[in-house]
Amino acid sequence: MKEKELLEIITNYFEEKIFDNHKINALKTHSKLKSYKINPIIVKYLSKILEDNFTPVGIAKALYYPRILGTSINTSFGTRIQNMFVELGLASGSLIKGMDIEFTDKIDGRKKWCQLKSGPNTINSEDVNPLLKKFSTVTNLARTNAINLNNSDLILGVLYGDSEQLSQHYKKIDTQFPVIIGKEFWHRITGFPNFYEKLVSNLDEMILTLNTEDFFEKGYKALAKEIESSDLFDFS
């Protein structure tokens, strides 16, 4: 597949599978009161900040804003991209526990077993040892089964950012197993050295043309209406 064709396919994938699905879920799921576990004390404070009062709209915004602007799309991002790599034939799902995908490295030609992470600050200190243990387990399994594998074939792939942005937690892992981030990762999996920059540019252009259809406002207003008719809060 040519670079331009692959860029177009992946850009469309982002629009349809990530951004459009985000909008659909915003209205289908996140505008429903049942999808939230509410702290009745904190939510009143947040409502006061947002609306200068304790109101259904203030509560709705306090619940809806962080869900839509943060967790709902960030949580699904890595999984969506993992599925995309498999669907486009750039990788296959790994049969080895602890690894997400397997692919032939377009730089060195070797097979890579990869666990995917979204960005350069998406793990914490508690994640480091379990990740190292997973990689070591795969190494031992390979030895047992006479698989031609060395430490450089087990990688942690980070989808965006650059090496200077990597947290100390990633850098600790990188002393034993390669952490491949951003431009280099996309080069290795697509075979095109400047694919990452071109993809980011394409996505920037596409995002500015998206029709958001006021889904954000529709969502929190629907949630506010449900809050107003519920018996969870006393607005008198």
C-alpha cells in the first residue's frame, strides 16, 4: 500500500471509529444519569463553580464535561488504534499473554512483540514492575520454545510524543526493553519514515472540518433534564 493511500485510510478511520463514535457515545451513554457514580458533596461544589449556584445544569456540566473531554475518549484511544493496526493488516493480535500486537518491523525486518500505550505519560510507578515482568515472562517462554527472540524484539510502543517527553517510568523500562515512541514507532509499523508527521497534519486538517452538531450542548442539557426530574437532589 502506498503512503498516501494508507494516510487517507487511517485518517478516515480516526474520523469514523474514534471521533464519530465519541459523539455517538456522548449522547447515547454519557448523557444518562445512570452512567455516573455521584459524589453529592463534590458535585455541589463543582456546580457552584460552573453556574455560581446549585442547579441541574451545573451538576450536569460537572459530570458531563470531564467525561466527554477526558476519560471517555482517552480510555478507548489505545484499543481503537490496536484494532486498527490489525484490521489494516499492519499487525496481528498477539497470542502471547501480556502483548497486544505482533508485527514485522519495517526497519530491521525482525518480528516484534509489542504492548501499546497511548502517550509518554500514561503509566505510573506501580505499572513498571508488572510490565517488566510481562516482558521477562515472554523472554523465558521464547527460550523454552526455541523461538528466535531477543530483548530488542519485545517493545513497548507509544503512539504519540517523542523520546524527550517520556516519563521516568518509561525510561526505567527502556533500560531493559526498548520503548519506541511516536515517529519511530509509526515508521517501524508502516515502513514510511515521515508517516507520523504526515498523519498528524492530516488529522489536524480533518478535525477542523468535523461537524460537531452541537452534540456537546445536547448531551449536558439532556443530562440536566434527567437530573431535574430525579429525586437524588433537592433544589428547593
